Amino acid sequence: MEKESSKINQILSMKGGLGEESYAKNSKPQRANLSSSVPVLKQAVLDFCDTELPHCITIADLGCSSGPNTFFAVTQITSLIYERCSQLGLSPPEFSIFLNDLPGNDFNTVFQSFLPAFKEKIGAENGSDFGPCYISGVPGSFYGRLFPSNSLHFVHSGTSLHWLSQVPPELNDKSNPLINKGKIYISKTSPAAAIEAYQIQFQKDFCSFLMARSTEVVPGGRMVFTLKARRFADPTADESCLIWDYLGQALQDLVLKGLIEEEKLDTYNAPYHEPYVEEIKTEIAKEGSFTLNCLEIIALPWDACNGGMKCDRETTAKNLVRVLKAINESMIRSHFGAEVLDPLFQVLTAIIAADTKEVEHVTAVFYVTRKD
Amino acid sequence: MEKESSKINQILSMKGGLGEESYAKNSKPQRANLSSSVPVLKQAVLDFCDTELPHCITIADLGCSSGPNTFFAVTQITSLIYERCSQLGLSPPEFSIFLNDLPGNDFNTVFQSFLPAFKEKIGAENGSDFGPCYISGVPGSFYGRLFPSNSLHFVHSGTSLHWLSQVPPELNDKSNPLINKGKIYISKTSPAAAIEAYQIQFQKDFCSFLMARSTEVVPGGRMVFTLKARRFADPTADESCLIWDYLGQALQDLVLKGLIEEEKLDTYNAPYHEPYVEEIKTEIAKEGSFTLNCLEIIALPWDACNGGMKCDRETTAKNLVRVLKAINESMIRSHFGAEVLDPLFQVLTAIIAADTKEVEHVTAVFYVTRKD
């Protein structure tokens, strides 16, 4: 299992660089999510500023990825703290900022392209008294410890916690390969054992996340995290499954065409889970280190991938597939080989364009405080 | 000047990746230097362990590059501290490790290839009680602030401080392009103004380095740094100039062949300086925040690039040029274009192979303590 988990840590990464197919160029829905979470983030920062602030405030962004979104939350948090300190007549604090993602993340592009842009923007917006900001990149899984004890004041994690530390091991069990046959995530036809495997893996991972942070975050420290989640108890609802069904159908199509072996598809499952929001609340209460201050649901329209534009179904399908490709490419290449990528995403575009179903993309924003 | 300096920060980087021409594969002389500095490093660690140790020890390696040397000093420092704590009956500390280099450094390869190797090695050598080690990458110039005040306990910088923050501005003065005509660093024919420009730039940069660290390192914190330096007062001694003369000759050869414009060569100078060790001592005393505990001179033989093997002059030339290429390629490509690289390093190999001169490669190791 350790091996499976460390394999995922190497494979799971958004597409790096700045090219047309990069995550940097195809992460509009994630940006929309982040923007929608700003009111909760703002509330958390203002509450935090009501406490006694240290001279150097340590902020971590967990699952920062590589793109224009990498510095989004950090820009908001630092600017809000700076503004609040000015209002309160406090001298401006220093910021120590840790950007975390798995080791396969494209940190080079973060440091070479997005860090200069962040420094320029934040300096221009806040003036010369702002900062300094000391920036670090932290490679590693947030399901384990990443920072020394009692070292973080404010933690953010945006649209990352739905990625599991590994595919639930029951689904990779070679003696039982049919448990989620032809599917790559929970689907209406998935057996109860597959659904349960996903739920158990999420609970285990999310509890590990909370336990690691409970040691790293100072008492009174704040944490805001957003993740894809379900508003409904039903784990097979379209809200969380439709897109994975589409991708599973596209893979099945390639099996029929002889481009993918059936067994390859049967052993491919996404290291991903969209939990029911009530489950998340239960886990926070059970782990016990954090008080839940606020929970908001963000529901974005089906065409969020168009960046606010209204488009026909075909264009929406193309844009959505670019986003899905930037997210899934590294995992699909690793399992099926690079040669399936082009036909797969062509078929996926056609499948999505031909359907008329539209479900909202749902994200939950949690704001918690580390108990004293 | 700010612009020149930030340009260097983008351009100056050792060749990334793991290929045959990478710095990772061509940094044997630097490794030999690091190995030779271990006795001083060990003394500094033992002295440090005689002070009251914090539960989490913060270590920074400045100019870490990307290769097998990246974790060399960190491995030594953490293992020595762990061993000493065991001897003293103290509980093992946690380590927070910051790896710094310019933003152009290949941090992706550090995180994906050398970090797993480090973790495996250090775990195997020290046993299960060792650590944890929290690793961060810090992009930025060590001539400015990189860390919060009073946040570092132990600092190391290996064979990096001879790289300047910029080419001395006098040498880039378009109204006076002849100041170091046909040369790319101090040479026997360099005018006094060029030599002085290099010395002043070094003093300014080194003072900035000390001032930044004086704020970041806790009182009683230790710093060990190695840099190329001269044993003799003469700034044109072969010891520090011969290799740059060879590279300058190779560039001149390409000017004669019409592959490089003369003006291009006249405006190219290395952002590099090998100071006289006495100058460094003077600067440390002048800045005033650090006590000099120890200074050692390391003199490696001309054929250190062969990794301890005895080779003929031609093989040594080839190996030396591979090292020089891994170091200089990014800067030369940026100024002259990629097309000069192959002919240039072929000519350079021939020039070095044809000569019989051999000088030692000299490095100075300084061990200092932050005053209370």
C-alpha cells in the first residue's frame, strides 16, 4: 500500500509548463471556485486578525499546483492581513509563505513565471510598506507531515482534497478485478463494495490530513479548504459522477476499438473522491482538533470551463475536455501509455458534445480554527 | 542595475535535468571541494551541538544547485547533529531544511530525483529514530533576504559565493566597451579599472550576503561557506584566471572564424570573482555580525574533474570542459545564442588539451558564528 501511495505521489500532477494544453492555461473552473470561496477566506482572515498577530505570519497553501491560481489565495490572504493591520494601526507583518504540492508538480514554472508576477502584482496593489514575503516550495503529500510542529498560522487548500493518497486498495486487488469493471470511479452500476472502498479511503486520508495539520497549526490558527463534494447523500448522483462516467465511456470506446486492453481499463480507477458534505463534518468532529466555523456550498454552472462566456454544447465540450486533460493526462499516460491520449480525448469531446445533461459543479468551502 | 541583477538571476543556472551534459552528471570537482570541507563543517556542527539546541533545527543550504551535491552538506549536518544528540543522551531533533538557489535552478529535478534518494540514504544510515526532515525549496538570490528574521540555526553555502549578483556595471557600460576587450574575466592584460570593478562588485555583494544572513541567523547560529578564492594578492594569478583565459581564447577563436561578432565578445563578462582570502576576512570584520572561527584553504589538483582518476591531458581537457559547459552554458546561450555552444566547447577542449599549464583549483572554507 505504501508503494501504491508513493506511486500516486509521483504520477498525480496537473500538466506543467505554460503551453496551450498546460494546467496553467486550462484551470478556469478552479479559478472560478477560488473566486467564489473568497468571502469565507475573507472572514477567516478578519477573525485571525482579531487575535494577537506574530511579527512574521506563516501561511501554507496545500496543493498549490502550477498556474495563475497558485498564488491566488496567498495574494488574497496577505493583502487582507496587510489591509487589516493598516486599519488597526499595527505595523505591517512579514510573511513566510509555503507552497506545497506533490513532488511531480511543476515548481520550476511556479518559481520562474508565476512568482515574479505575484511579486509585481502584490507590490503594485499594496504599496511599498507591504511585505516582505519569503516564498518556499514544499514537495510532498499533505496526507503526511510537511512542516514542523506549531509552525503555521494560516493554511489554505484549494480544490485539492478530493484527490486521494491512493486508489482504494480493494479496487487494485488483482484477485478481484471486476469490482468496478469498465468504470473508473463510482458509477450508478458500481457495486456497494466499490463505493464503500472509496468512502473508506477518503475518510482515512482526510483524517490523516487533519491530524498532520493539527500538529503543524498553532492553537488559534485558521484553515480554509475547498474540495469537490456532494450536496446529496447518494454517492452515485450525477453531480459527482457524470464527468467520470463520460471519461469511463471514452475509455470503453477505445477498448472496443482495440486501442486499450479490457484488463487495463478494469484495473484503472481514479484516486479521487467527492464526499458528502455531512461526512466531512463528521470527520472534523471525530478528529477533534479543529472547530468548524463556517461551511459554504459553491455550485458553478456546467459551462464554468468557458470562463464566464456562454457557448454552444460543442465548444463547452472542447473547453471542458481541455481542463480534464490538463488534470488527468499524467495518470492516463502512466497507466495506458501516451499513444491513447489523442484518440481518448477526441472521443471524450464527442461523447460530451452529444449528450444534453448538465449538472452543477459543486464545491464545499470549510473554515476551521485550531482548538487551543 | 536592478535590471541587470534580475537578468542574471534568470540566466545564471547550472544545467538542469539528469542528462549526460547536466550539472548533476558533471559536478565532480564541486563534490571534491565539498568533501574536503567536511572537517570544518564537522567542527562547526560539534560546536553548535554544545549550545542549547531547539527542538526543531532550521538549516539552510544556499546555492544548492540540482544534482547529487544538493543534499551533500545537509546529509552531513543532520547526521552529525543526530549522532551528537545520541551521544549526549538528548532526544533526536526535527530538521527544517531550506534549499536555496536562483529561480532558474532545476528544483523539479531536486524534488523528483534527489530528494527521494536523500530520504532513503539518510534513513538507512541513521535508523528509524532519525528526523523527521521537512524540506523546502527557496527560489531567490542569497544577496538579498530569503528568510524571516532570527529563523536559521545553521547555514551552509558550497562553491556559490564566487558568483556575483551581476557583471560589474562598469564592464557593461556601452560608452566604454573596451575596458576588458576580448576578455571575459580578469586577465593579465586587463586594465586596473576592470580589476577594480570586479573587486568592488564582490565586496558589495559579499557584504549584502553577510548583512542578509546577520538578520536571518539566530545569535549563536553557525555558518560554513566555501568559495573559490585566491591564496595570493595578485588578482591576475593563473590560479584564479587561467580557466577564464582559456574560455576567452575559445571565444576569440570563434570571432576570428566569423561565428561571433567582436562586439558581442567585448560586452560579455562573467558575473564571477575569486577574491583574495584576506579580502574576505576584511569584509567579515567590517560587516561585524559574525566571528570568524576558522578558515581553511583547499587546493585540488588540476585533474580534479577526473574524479580521482589519473588521465592524459586530452581526457582531462574533455572532462574539464564538460564541467565548464554545465556551469556556463545557460549564460553563453543567453548572450551568444545556442548555435555557438558546440563549436565553442570543441575549440575550448582543443585549447586546453594543447596547453601544458596546470594550476591548482583553490577554495576557501570559512566557518563563522553569529555574534550575540
